[in-house]
Amino acid sequence: MGLNKNKIFGYSSLILFLFGTALILLGLFKYPEHAIGFSVSGVGFYAIAWAFNALRGRV
């Protein structure tokens, strides 16, 4: 199975989306006193995943 650039961008955006979700949920349930920091970091991961997803097929 060869990985071309579109598959690499797809897998990396999926992994970043999962990390962002994990950060948000970790902040909400495990560390509620630091939830804003975890949530902002998670939204940042979402933004990077969105940018990678937008780059698929264009690079």
C-alpha cells in the first residue's frame, strides 16, 4: 500500500482531529480547573486539521 500525499494529509488531519478531541475532553472531565487551556489547544488542533484537510489535492 503506497502512501501518496493526499493519503498522508488525510491521515494526519484525522490524527490531529483525534488529538484535539482528546485534549478538549481531557480538559472538561479530568482537569476542569484548566479546561480553558485544554479547550483552546484542542481548537488549535482542529484548525490545523482543517488546514491539512483543505490542502488535500492542492499540493
